[in-house]
Amino acid sequence: MLDQRQLAGAFSVAFVLLSLVLVERGLWKGGAFDGSKFNDFKAYHLAAEGVWRRDLRPSYEDPRRPNQYPPAFAILVAPLGLLPYRAAGAMWVLANGVMLLLIFRSLDQVLGLPLSALAKLAGFLLVFRLLESDFSNGNANLFVLGLVLLSFGLSRRGLHFTGGSVLSLAILSKVSPVLILPWALYRGRWRFLLGVSVGALAFGIFVPAVVLGNRGFVDAWSAWQSLTLSQLDPRSESYGLEPGGGYEPGQSLRPLLHRLLRRSDATAHDSEAVSIHRVDLPKGAVDGIYLASALSILVLLLWTAWRRAKGLRLSFRPEEIAAACAAMVLLAPLSRKAHFVELWPAAVLGFDAWRKSEGRKLRGVGALLWFSALILVEGTTPALLGRALSTRVLAYCPMSWAAALLLLLVSYPRFFPRAGCTVAALAPACAVPRPNVPTDVPGQG
């Protein structure tokens, strides 16, 4: 029998080998080995080149790979614009490989819990398909997750303003991390929120205006808004002119509701229009239901957090960090499959949640939730179901259902019970600090 140290070593080796598979997929799909290939990183590279020309509009109007990220992200990746596409793509994949390792190693510190090696590997396996999609498509979702976790980690160390500034970079790279802010408001993290505000002004307005010039700055934000946000604004022309049978891309709550509640194409990459609607409501009405549902889910999650730790405002708790990351992709209107790599913290914490809970019944329910999420993510691949069946299954947004199951697992107060407390409450990072340890409580931020 292997002891705990040997098991941890074996799990680490498995992680490294699987990580190399992801890096290889990213290099191959991105065209590092074949000049005729390219993926979504092409849009980032075009935007990075545009920074040096002080003109980002061509990247937003490119017919093959339009850039869908805010202008601040282009400035972050601007150094890659000095390299040829193939070299820049290889650097991007390798940087994401390093990010993968850093996240795997730092989850204990960020969540503030001594996670088992088995839980860390199991959580990695649950999101492996999503990571493969992220690497293969050259996306930036792992990069955004790294920024979000870094912001939480810095706040845990008392660097609340700096943590908030880092979160502003995540929000300005991809808008969905703005859904982290309700947890900061709930916890009364006023210096953290100040850091977000100052960072948004600095990285969203001042730096782009200096780098791109006033005209380039205005054009960039205007082009991004027209390409992305206008699709969600009922007052915009693009929203009103969309055909009734139009396909709503993504795997989050919004596309799920649109596919179930109005007549629309529910599948992509096929030649036929397939509808799974149960009723046929106007598009605006469905978006109203989506907004109400998203708000209700946020309120429920924050209420369960309050039930778990009434009045505690000393730190972000482990289950709140995991829930915030999972809710971020579930509730964001445009989350596609690869975006759900943000489930990683919830997948890891959820695994330990059911294994360390008291009572056979509770552990059984927890195992059912976690493995159901695993099946929804990994069991719906074309390799197992075939492309045609997988496309039909994806119409029902299995990633959003997996996110909901993991949210239930990390948020339900009865998981992790220990003598009326929780493992999260007993973690050193959540303990009441000594007087000389900086805190961020109302009236001091």
C-alpha cells in the first residue's frame, strides 16, 4: 500500500502528464506546428498588434476571428503583438501551462483549506474537458480564473486594495468577473471594492487613453460595445433585428432559458434548425425571466453564506470563493463551454465537501451531486456520444446543470459539519485574527 506522501506524488505526476497533453493540444490547434492552422488566439494577436498601431477597431471587425474582449485585455497581451503569430501562439500556450500549475499548487492557500491531493486531482479531472477546450481554442478563461483567484488570495493576506485592483484587471479582460462583486459587498470588503474602482479607472480609462490615444481609445471601446453588449441590449438595433429562430450561443443560464422558453435554434454546427422550446415567449420576456432568475440565485447563495457564518466579516470563506467562481459562469449571459473552467475551485472543494461530511446519507447525496456534475461535463463529449447526439445533449446546457450541482454542494450548510461548525470555519485563514493582523471590517475600510 502507498502512504499519503507516495499517493500525493503519484497524483502530482498524473497532473503533470495531463497538463502536457493540454499544452500539446494548445500548440497543435493554435498552429505552432502548422502554419495553416489558427484558433481564437488569432483575435488576441490581431488586437495585440493593433495596440502598437494604436488602432483596435480592425480586431473587432475581423470576419474570421473577431476580438470579443475589452480593450484593456489587448493592452495586457500587447507584448505578444511584437512576435510572429506562430511564436506568439506558442508563448500564449506555454504561459497558460504555467498558469495551470500555479492554480493547482495554490488552491490550498487561496481557499484557506488543507485540500487532499485526491480532491485536487479529482477537481482537475472534472474540468479537464473544459480546460482542453480552452487550450485548443487558445482562449483566455484560465488566465481570467488566475486573476480572480489571485485577487482572493491577496485579500486573504490583508492586501485588500491590491486584491481589488487585480480583480478589476479580470473584469476589464472579460466582463463576467463583475459577478464576484456581490460577495465583496456582502462581506463588507470596502478597501477591496475601492481597489476595484480605482483599478477600473486606471486600467480601463487612463492606461488605454495613454496607449491608444484619445481617438483610438474611444473607437476601441465603441467597437467592443457594438460587437458584444449591443446583442444583449433590447434598445439596440442588433437585438431587435435578430431573427426569431436565431441561435443563442453558450452553456449558461441565459441560453438555456432561451432554448426552453422560445422558438429558437438550440444546436450549432449542424445543417438543421432544432428547437427544444416548451413555450414560445418573446425574446425580451425571456431575458426578463433570465435577469430575475439570476438575481434570485445570487440572493439565495448570499443567504446561505449568511446562514453559514452570520455576521462574520473577516475574510472571504472557502465555500464563498468556490461559489462565486461557479456562479460567475452560470449567470453570465455569454458563457460558452470553455468558460466553465471557472468551475475548478468548486470542483475541488466539492469533492472534499462530500467526503468529509458526517453521516452516510449526507456523504451519499454529496457523492451523487459531484459525480453527476462529472458526468454532465465529461460524459457529454462527442468521443463518447458521437457528434450528432452530443450536439443534441449540449442543447440542454449540461455545463450549466453541472455548475448548479457544484454550487449546491459547496453552498449547502450541512456539508463539512464538524461539531456544529464547518471545516471552512475551522480553517486558519477564517479564524478570528490577532489584534496586529490587518482586517477589513465596516468602519475600518
